[in-house]
Amino acid sequence: MKKLIAAILCLCITLGAASCASEYSSDMQSTRDTVTSQDTQTQQTNVPLQTTVSQQSEKWVPEHTLVTTAATPAETTTITTTSAATTTTTTTTTSAATTTAKATTTKKKTTTAAPVTTTKPKPKVTTTRPAAPAPAVQKKVIDYSDTSTKLFYITKNTNLYDLKKNHTGAVYAGSLYTGHYDANYKGYVVIDYLYGKSLVADVSVTERSGAKILSAAAIGQMGGSIYGQASCGPTAAAILVNSQLGLGWSKDNMIKYCESKRLNDQGSLRYGGGITAPNLIKAINGFSGGKVTASNVFGADPASRLKKLIDQGNRSIVVVQYTSYIVTHYSSGTHFVVICGYEYIGGVLYFYYADPYYSYGGRSLLRVNASVLAASMNMVRIEPRCIITVKRTGT
């Protein structure tokens, strides 16, 4: 009996559970259908009101504002909503009360492109200026009426001519010569050369306008017929007398005279000997036959004395100690040169001189710093120091 009652209870419980499950399933299905119907209706209602958003915008800006003002009383408004598959028409009756729709602002994402600045390289502006015209070559204007003595610097190797304009040789760039202009030789400069006058083209020279210069035709002691390796004294005497007094003494004849009178107190005038200043004065006086007087005017400040003599128009012979500053051909001993001019260069005093040794072959004047010259003159010890000048004393 108990087993029968238990079986009946179990059957009742099973049937109740099955009924509950069926109801739950039916309720769930009904709920799904309701939600689906609501979602479909909501989706169909919202489709026209979706805001279109551009995916290209980074800045939101208002695009359009729709404002609905008062409608007519009992006005019927029909709104048609269109979805992808269904068109739904809804009719709404509006009361007399004024209905104002909310203003709907549609925002559109507008793409505002960042300004692109393109920097183009500036074109290179090339200004081509017209070439400046070549300066006109101005012909040297020469006053041939000015025949005063000038110092000329040879700017380039050039031909040498005699006064008949016959080619006789050449002079070389860097040489210095005294000379002058002459209306009879236009296009040329008359220079003092050895024992006479010669011509060079005026385009080959420039003038040392700052120099105070007296004409001096340098003579080489080893030129002529006698090789006077030690004859600087007699040669300097010929240079001084010829340029100062306008005479034409020959260096060779002076050597012969000194040898004949035994005035070469230092040995042979041709090889390794020489003459001292006192005997050179005697040679000048004797060779002139008393028409020229030579004097020694050496002073404590030889540079000042020499400058004063030049200002007075007097050239002079000086004896110098051989040094690398005044001459370059010996390293010891004494030597005679002829001072004929001076110039201030950069505020420093220089003297121009004719060197009998250097002037072999027609090379002319040299220049030396005044203080170097004075020091060299004061270095002389073995023989009397000298500044020998000459003047004409007879006819």
C-alpha cells in the first residue's frame, strides 16, 4: 500500500515539472517575439532620424538647425518613414495648442585638412653685371722740356741704343740709372751709361720721383783694356770727376798714372793691391794737372755730411769696410764707392751710389740704408776714413 502511494506521488511531481517547463518555454518564446517586434518597430522609427557622420572629419561644426514653428490647430501631419524593406505611414492629429519641435542640430564631422605649406627653394638669382670696360691705356704724358736729372728704374729687360738709335745692347729689369728727357729723342729716355749717353724706350722705365739724385755714369773697374781687380780707387775717381765736373777721364789712364807715380801704396791695382785715400787725392790732383782739387771732408756724422753735400749738388767718394750690407763680393778689406743721391722710403733715409766693382758691364746704381753706410764708413781702421769731394780750380 505504501509503495502504491509513493508511486502515485512521483507521477504527480513529474507531471507538474513538465507543465512548468512548458510554460517557461512558452513565456520565453513570447518574450522573444515581443522584443523582436519592439526592436523592429524601434529600428523602423529611428532610421530617418539617424545623424549622418562623416568619417573624414576631425572637427565638429554645426551644419544645419531645423526649427518648427506653430502649426495650424487640428492640423494633421503625416510622416512617412522608410526603412530598407518597409514603408510605414503614421498620421498624427495635432491639437490647437502650438507645438514647437525641439530644434535638432545636425553635426557633421567635417575634415579640415591641415594647411600644407610647400616651401619651394628660392630660385638662385644670378645677377650678371656687364663686364667693366677695360681701362683705357693712357699714354705716358712726358714733358720733354723738363731736362732735369731723374732716377729711372728699368721695369723690364729692354734694348739699349746709342744717340743715333743704333742698337748697342740691353739693360735689365731692376737696374737703376740716372738720366733725363730730351725733345730730340721723343719716346726715349736718355740715360747715363758708362762713359757716355744711351737711349732706352720710355715705356720700359718708371721714375723714382721721390729721389734727390745727381747724374752719375757708373764705370766698371774690370772693364776696358785693363783688368783692374784692385783699382776701385782710380775708377771711383774717374766716376766722380766725370759726373761732377763733366770731364771724360778714362779709368785705364788713371790706373796707369797711379802706377807710374807709385801711388798704389797697397800693392798692384790690377791684382790684390790698392790705394789709400791720401794717395787717391794726390792722384786726382796730379792727373788733372792742377785743374781739379780733391779734399777729404769726413765728419763725425758721415750720413748727415753726405746728405748735405748732395743738397749742395756735390757727389763724393767714400771708403767703406767690406760687409755684407754695403758690398757682396768681398768679406773683408776696404772699398771706394761714389755717393750721388738719397731718398726717404717709409721715413728711412737711403743713399744711392755707384759701385765700381758692381758696375762692370754697364750695371749702374745701388741703394743702401744710411745707417748701414755710416756704420761701414766708421768701421775703417787701417787707412784714413774719407769723404772725398772735388771742384774745378783752373781752366
